[in-house]
Amino acid sequence: MKNRQRPLTDIIRFLAFSLLLVVLAVYASGRIEYPWQWYRVPRYLFTMEDGHFLAGPLLDGLAVTLNVTWISLILAFVIGLTTAVFRLSPSYVARLVARVYLETIRNTPLLIQIFFMYFVLAPVLDIGRFTSAVLALSLFEGAYASEIFRAGIVSVDKGQWEACHSLGLTTFQAYRHIILPQAIKRIIPPLTSIAVSLVKDSALVSTIAIYDLTMQGQVIVSETFLTFEVWFTVAAIYLVLTTAMSLAVNMLDRKLGAPA
């Protein structure tokens, strides 16, 4: 019973804390000599015409952000898992490839990687800016996800591997049926941070003219000069999105009974 009440308690605490932040923000705004024009913001979220809902530029940008995020997230997990397996492989070449990839990605800024992918590799590979952004984000987040996958795999008791070998399972079969199902339950919480980080990092794709949420915010600010109103709204959308992801993963974590 207590475990069932805990998610509800967490939500109530979060809402109370959010309300406190809103009160503080309203109080602070009254002491700043700035002509707040919040009434102009809703039209950039949505409008109603003849009873029909029409998404505004911010919601259009959010849709692009979500598309970039979910595709990049899937690819990042695939890349991360592959890299982790390579690092644990007895093959020297596989370990070398994984090490070069990790050191290159983790020791260079994401913004530079996006520029390199779009301005250097995209013309060679004949891909557009959306694909370039997805590949850059996937490679970047995949490098960090690989360490999480590797830690989860290593945490599985060695006796499980011995049991797999004694049953005559191949390495692929051992990973698929025995090792990964146990490892996944242990790495769900840290993988959440990868997903949340990806949502925030996706804002950098605006630098190559992808009209995501951040880029739409920049356009609106340049046209209306509603600097604080628009950026606070954009920040609130990111906050709601990442918080919803965290809560969803926490519920999944409890359902699977993953260890804390």
C-alpha cells in the first residue's frame, strides 16, 4: 500500500514545488521593470479557428523536437549496446574500434560534431540536415549509453555466463536470452538520464536551421521581441517533457522491479 502511495506523494510534492516556483516568479516579475506581455504568448502555442485546433509555431517546433528525440534515442541505444559488446569482445579489432569511437565522441563538443556531420559528411553521404542532426545526436548519446550498457552487462554474475556455456549457448544466444534481460532491469534508471539529456541536447540542432522548439523560439523572439515570455515558455515545455519522461520511466522501473 505504501509503495502505491509513493508515486502519488511524489507528484503532489512536485506540483507543490512547481507552484512555489510560479509564485516566486510572479513576485519577482512584479519587481522588474519589464513590460510583460504574456497575453501574446498563447497564439504561438495554438489557435482556434471555426472550432478547429491549429497548432502554433511552438507546438510545431515541439513536434520536430520529439521526432528528432525518439529516432535519435533508438539509434543511440543500438549504438551504445553494440559498442558495449565490442568493448567486452575478445577481438582486439572490435575493442580498438569501440575505444577510438568513444574517445573521439566523448572528447569533442556536440556542437562541433553536428557541424562536422552537416557541413563535411552530409554532402559526401548525400543526406539532409534532419538526418545529419539525428546521426550526430545518436553517436554522441550512444557513446555515453555504451558505458551504461557495459556496466549492466559486467554486473551480471559470472556464473550466468558459465551456465550459458554449459548449456551450449552461443554468445549471441547468451546475450539475448540470459545476460541482457538481467542487465536491462539494472540500467533503466541511468538510461533515463540519457533520454532526458537527449531532449535538452536536441536544442543544438537549431544551429543547422532545423525548426525545432528552440529554433521556433528564436524566430518568434526576433519578430516580436518577447524575449523573456517566449524563452520562459520554451523552457517550461522542455521541463514538462523531461519530467513526464522521468515519471514514466520511474513507473516502468517499479513495474519491472528493477533494483535501486
